[in-house]
Amino acid sequence: MGEFVFGVQIKNYSNYAQIMSAFQAFKEQISPSEKSHFPLLVVPFMGEVGRNLCQKETVSWIDLSGNADISFQNVRILIDGRPNLFLSPGRPSNPFAPKSSRIAKWLLMNADQYISQRELAQKTDMDEGFTSRIVSHLEKQGLIARNKDRTIVVPDPNILLDSWRESYDFNKNHVLKGHIAERSSHEILLRLSKSFQRNEMLYAATGLGAAWLYTKFSGFRIVTFYVASLPTENYLRELKFRDEVHGSNVWLAIPKDQGVFQGSQKVDGIRCVHPVQTYLDLSGHPERSKEAAEHLRQQLLKWDKNA
């Protein structure tokens, strides 16, 4: 096969900023004329954002957790499914934690706007000190940037959304799973929505039901609603809600943070979380959730990367 040379970059993390730094180093390290020289990125664990970026730039990678995607000439080495061996103990700083993620959501919902840090704190109902820390984390990861006047801008909303999705876990909410007898899931969606409104409850549909309302992409079985607080036993009986994890067709989620309601809107008379939140929540759903998420993103979450 001949002799091949790999130009290696080793990074501590696979976030956007570190990956882009490695790409820049590869450009300086490997000349396009060197046909037998190939870039190889090494990280402790390669997440979804890093994988997508490497695929787009045709850069091979290997992680110290045992996964790899290496391509050169007619050779392809693909190892996948090994768990992250480098999870940090304790609670590392996470700009996408339930409360912290209000920042990312507002920026994605308003990706065409420039905003000061103070205004961002006001828009998300958080104190300025906390907002400053979250903004700093996002900036260090290369997910947001500053204009000359120090206002905040999102260079690529798609990368920001992918980074959030990579660490998102719908099941961190408290989810009641049960069954309500009705002729169709759409009728359950309508009946629950009317009940929540009648009882002046803060609610919003998410998951497959919300995706259907937004795009009419496909049918669904599981109806999912966020409700601000845990429903009483009497109220659940009134709904004819029966606890049933296996075979459940209704999920009532009490969120870790009220930020899930940020940007909610009525669609066909039913309040739904914002499409960004719907997209994230679909990752924790069964059925055709992956297809529904991609369709929702194509239809409603399209940004000019230079916005």
C-alpha cells in the first residue's frame, strides 16, 4: 500500500472550539500537496458534535474510550458504541443544564438578533452574575461570539443546537407515565389541553404530539405534556389517568426548570413548547421520534449560519 503519515492533534475535549482549533492546526501542519499525509484527531471521548464536524471535514479520529472513524486511501476503520470512560465526577459546569439552558434557547429563538449580556439576563429572568458565567462557558466553547460593541451573536445556530442536544436528557424531568382510554391520541391531546386550560394550569405539549401539530409529519401514539406542578391524585382520577409505564400513551412531565415554557405558543388551539424544545425532547421519545425530529428541524429550525 505504500507509506502513510498521520498528522496528529490531541485535544482534551471534543467540543466545537477544540475541534475547530484542531482543524486549523491540520491546515498548517499538512499541505494539500502531501497526498500520503492524513489528519488524525485524538480525544478522550468523541461526542456527536465532534463526529459530525469531522465527517464534514473528512478528518479521521480516534478516542481513548475505544471508538474510532479512520479513513485513508481505500482503508476504513469504524469502531462505535463504546461508552465514555472519562466522565467527570461531581457536577461539572454545563451551559445546557436545565436553568442554564434558558440562555441557549433564547439565543436560538432569536438567532438573527444581537443582544447585550444585561438584556439577555432580563429576557431569561436570571440574575446578571449567573448569566455572565453561562455566557462565558458558551464563549469559551466557541458557540457564541462578541461583536465590537460586546453584544452577543451566535456564529452558527446549528452547532449550538447540536451541542445542546448532545448533553440533553428529557428523562431528567419527573415524568408520570400512564394510560387514558380514548379513540385516538389526537383526541387525548385535545381533551387534556382543554382540561389544563379550564383549570388554569401552566402547560405545553411536547414530543411527538407537538411535532405533529407543528408539521403534520406522521401519526403518533404517545401524548406528552409539560405541566408546571405535580397533578393531584383527584385531578388524575378526573382525567381517568391510570398509572401504566408499559404501554403508556400519556406522559405528564414536571420540568426541572420552568424555562421549558419559554417561547411556547398555541398551534391549532393547543399550547406547545417552542420547536427548539420540541426537537430536544424528541430525543427521549420512542416511535418515529428521530424522523419527526429531523423533519421538524428541516421545516422550522433553519438558520443562516452567518446570522
